[in-house]
Amino acid sequence: MSGGTMDERPAHGPMSGRNVIGEVTESIQRFLLDGWDVSDATPRIEEDLKYVPKDREEVIYVYMYRVVQNTALQNRKRFRVAPILTGDVENGAPVYYHRPPLILDLFYLITAHARFRSDAERLLGWTILRLHEATHLIYRPRRFDLPEGRSVDSLGRDYDPTAIDGDEELFMEKVSMALVDDLTVPDGINMFTIMEAPFRPFLTYRARIALDGPLYAGSGGTSIKMPHALQSAPPRAEGRLNESPSGRIKGGTPSPPAMSQPGPKGHGHRRLSDISESEE
């Protein structure tokens, strides 16, 4: 592998992050339902803004409307060694390559409905406080799907999303959630109009994720050998006989002559080097 291309593609597995976007949406819904502690009747979670609730039904709408690449965290597409510990590579342990993960920002529109507007506003306030607790919406080991069909974590163990041991070499998948101001009111009105849904006060949230592509099996890294660079002596300028062949200044070099400052002569100003010790 060199220069980000592969002349002969080895065996590779499926896209490791192919399901992450859908899992984030499901995690938001589950996080809201698991935290409901207001009444015995939990609100309904809907993804379709056109859904018409019943008279007494309370609904929280969770609608993903935009996916963009985070260019501030964008990586080059060249192949790199995947962070998977498979054993001693020198003794034949497999090596896997992949491209850096793709960093994406998912934007969600969240709104609420109740029989009375004040109840919907209370429901929206509870939703804000609940999602404020989601420091990490998803926190689990990163999953790597090997070409042979097995799923492992970065330690080479069979993948277990609940195995979050405090090992420093265990790469974790973290999905953050933040309240952002992404849509203006006119934009929100247009979106509700396109969806043929009544306009409601809304929130916009951003979830940041990393998508891993396929893993490519390899036999090891590439070794590059090149001779040591030879140091060449710089050309010696005329009149600079106090330099060694390497260009380093020899000891006992006299100080350079004082240079006169440009411009008109100052009044009552002298350099420190011109002041005698008696005057000090």
C-alpha cells in the first residue's frame, strides 16, 4: 500500500459503521423513553412529522433532517493500519488496513404535541432537560468487522458492546449530543409545510459520529530503505575565515562592528556600549 491506493485489493469485510446512523436515532428515542418519570403514561415517539395524534395523546417527534461531513475533523483518505491488536505481527499475526473514519454531524428536529399548548410546552421543557443529560448518547467499544466475518473490538476480542473495561488500549465509540441553533423560524416553517404538518415550536440537536469503512487484510507493513543523507559543507563566503568546514563559527570570533542607526542623529541618546564604567 502506498500513496493511498492499493494495486491489488486483498480480502475485505463489510462496512463496519453501516448501521451507526440508524442506531443514533434509536438511541435518542430510547434515551427519552427510559428517562420518563412524569406520569405512568409515557409519551409516544414518532419520526414522521405528518403523524396526527389522538386528542389526549402526547407525542415527541424526533426527525433527522440533515447529515453533513465535519470538515474541521476531516482526515486524508490514505490507508492506515487499523487499531486492532491481533498478536505478534513478526510471527505471522494478521494485519488489517482501513481508511480513517468519516466524521459526520447528524442534525435532528425535535418537537412535542399535547392536547393543550401549555402541556406541549411542558413536554418540550422536559425533553430539553433530559437530552441535556446525554453527555455521551452512545458509549461502547468500536466495532471492527473482519474479512473472515468475525466482529471484534480493538483488543481482538469477540465484540461485546457492554464490555467497557478500563483498558487504555480499548478504542471506544462515543456519540455526543448537543443543542444547537441550526434552523431559523422561516426554515422551520418551510420544513413543516413541506411535510404537510402543523407548525410547532421546535429544537435542533447535533449528534457527532465516526463511520468506519471496510477492513482489508494484509501481510504486514511496507519497509522502505534509503541511504543516510550526507551533510554537505556550505560554501565559504569571502572574508569569513573564522568558520569550520561544517559552517560552525569558531571560538574567539570578534564581535561584529557596530552599525549606525538609520535616520537623523538622536539628541542626548547613547548606546550602552558607549558608556564607560566611570559613568555608570
